Amino acid sequence: MDRVEIERRIGARSFARLLGDWRPPGGRGLAGALADRIRLLVLDGRLPMRTRVPAERELAAALDVSRTTVATAYDTLRESGVLHSRRGAGSWTQLPIDHYESGTPATFSPRSDGGFYDLAHAALPAPSEQVRAAAAGAVHDLDAHLGGHGYDLPGIPVLRAAIAERFTTRGLPTSPDQVLVTGGGQNAIAIALSALVSPGDRVLVEHPTYPNALVAVASRGARAVPVPMTPEIDGAAGWDLDLLTSAVRDAAPRLAYLIPDFQNPTGALLDSASRERLVELARRTSTPLIVDETLAELALDAPRVPPVAAHGAADSPLVLTIGSASKVLWGGLRVGWIRSSAAMIRRLAAARAPIDLGSPALEQLVVARLLPDLDSVRAARRTELTAARDHLLGRLALAFPGWTPSRPGGGVSLWVDLAEPVSSRLTTAARRHDVLLAAGPQFGVDGAFERRIRLPYALRRDRMDAALERLALAWAELDHAAPATDAEPVAVA
């Protein structure tokens, strides 16, 4: 660890903004609250690994607290393995070693543990009967591929054909050469950004949006340009196409990343007329659109809307549609795809080579067998998720009457207004009660959405009820914070 390469540093003022409203009511226990907030920022990915944090004196001045408070918080974080220090080199963030050894998952990591009630991940268990049958058949299908080298940048032909057929069924005529198979939706985003975006470019995003897309944009060295979703009407947020048009004109982004189907996290659904306007905007301004459809197959009681590219962009390289087997089928199937013009798919395949050399053959064959039967899986998911959504809404109304949740017509989660800017504090408190949450600011830029929390309705009903009981205890801790009884230590030069 002593030879760790420091990848980035954060200034005291920037760190203070990132910390947001971290002080506990009454100002009691400042050092512990500061340590909790920094730990949360590290574990949920808002403060990247190997980031050098400000010196104690600099951060104390930026936060208007004593140096003793910052020093105590840093000591706590060193003891828990969140910070590592070296004399003369400073302190930098790291992931605690026992974070993995103990099985304790990060707030938004892909790990999970049966001892925790996971409300951080909006993901469903597999439709086990269908997946087992498809896997058994795929083992036999694999025989036809074992004689080759196993690398296929665009994807196995039978899966590309199945994906193309699915798009065609949904109203977007597609041929297999318009499909690139990827290692999940996140891999698809990374490939598209690597092909189209250079360091320093601007990428327009909805605000709020999918956290890992923001991470991918930042990892590319690009800058996210947030465009606010409109205020909620009848429990659903939406898009202001005039505002989006103005943002494209003023910011001149290299591309736009949008989630028109049960937008993550708001659950909003973009209507057909707005999709047509979006395609026209892309054509008029030559702005490529990355359209994330990973939740499109999970309509509950909302109408099904044809894909964005079906509105006049079937053969256009300006619309790149991303899909995934992870949400409607299972996250353990790391298979996604990008659909665009054949020329764009060739360009993306060429850009993919430095990232990976193709998706696993067996998993592709499993998904190829599952896609023709997707409508039956969707029907079962719709029944299951509609009941789970309504149950969660009912429980929230009883246990948290001051909260205002969305009521999405699809997807797997609610976007909840807490009525107070306490999302990060609630997330920290919930962990002490074995409940994992994704804090609202993860879905935004520059610490936005402290009044919000995303709550998925993917748990079994008994575990959801138990999680909400524990969450109520965490919420009560925030509401009944004791008043301050001791003074802030005075800084000593």
C-alpha cells in the first residue's frame, strides 16, 4: 500500500461542498458525524478510491470547525481502513480490507449479504425455472462453438439475431448487423463513451440520473451537464424538451445520455410525441443520443411506447439504444447490447477491442434461448412487481406519512421525497440497523438530492416489511437527535 499511486486529489472547498449538510442537529458529535459522512462518500462511490483528501488544517478552515474535529474524524477513518496515510505524502481514500472479508457490502457495490436488507440495489432474483432450462439447453448449443477460438467482438450471431427480432417486435425494424452484444448495460455505456467522447467533452444527462453513468462519464474525463427533470405532477416527474433543447444549444454537448423508459431513479416515461422531438433535436444539432432502455421491458400499468429510434431514426448513427438482460431477466447474466446503424456498430466494435474482446459465449447462448420467451417472463414480472410496488406504497404511507413517493408505471423503484435534506444521514443511520440504502446525492451532480432516496420494491414482502421496520428506527434516530451539551473544541495554533 505504501507504493499506491495517487490518482487524484480534492481541494478543501470542493470537499466541503461534497460533504453537504453533514452536521448533526444541535452540533453534537461533530467528529463522528464527519467520519460517517466521509465513509459514506467512499463506500457509495461519490469519493473515488485513491483520492488524496485535504490536510486537517485546510479542511477545518473550509468547514469552520476545529482542527481537532477533523483530526479525530481522520483517525477514526484510518482505524476503519477508509483512509491510508504516509508521512510527507498525506492521506488518501481506500476501500477497507475487512469490507470484503466480513461480507459487509458497500452502499452501492455489487455485493450483497443475507444479513443485510438491501434497498440499495434495484435488481430482481432470476426467474429460476426459465434460466435453468435455458442454461441446460445452452450447454448443448455450446458444442457448435468449441472448435473456434471463442472471441467474437460483435457477439454470437444467434444472440444478435434474437435481439434484432425483439427490437423488430417492439416496432423498430432491426437486422443483426445493427446489434453489438456487450458485457451488460454498464459495459455498453463504457463502449459508447470510449468511441464517441474525448476527455474534456461535455455529456448532457438528466438530473437525477443513473449513478454509474455519471461515473463512466467522469472516468472518460468528460464533464456531465445536468438538465433537471420537471417537477412531479400526479406523482411522476418528466422532461422539459424546451429546456433540454436550450441545454443542447448552449452547452454544445458531445452527446446526450437519456433514460426514457421508467427513468432511473424517477420512474418517468417519455411519451411518443416527445421521443419524436428528441430524434429531431439530435438530427438538427448532430448530437448523438445514448438511449438507455434497460428498464423498458418492465412496464407495469403504463402503456408500452415504441423505442426512441423507431421515431424516424431506425438507420441513423445518431441514436444508440442500450439494452440489458440484467433487469428483466437476471443480473447474473452479464449480457447487454447496443443497437444503432450498421456503420456505427462497426465503429463501436473497433472501439471495444481495448476494453474487452467479447462477451462470454455460454452466457450469450443462455440469453439467446431466453429472449424468444421474454413475453411470458415479462407477464410474471408485471404481476409480481405491481403487487410489490403497491405494497411498498401502502407501507410507506403508514410508517412515513411525511414522505412523498413517486408512483411509477414501470421499473423497479420509487423516488421518495423525504421532506428534509437528510438522505446521506439516513443512509448512514440505516446501515447501523442493517439496511442498505443508496443516498439521493448518488443520482446527482455536486451533492444534489439530499431530500431524496430511491427505494426499490425488489425484496420479498417479508424482508421488505422487516427492512421498513428497521428503516423507521433509523429515521427516528434522526428525528430525535439530542441537543448539544458540549462546546466545539477551540483550535490551537
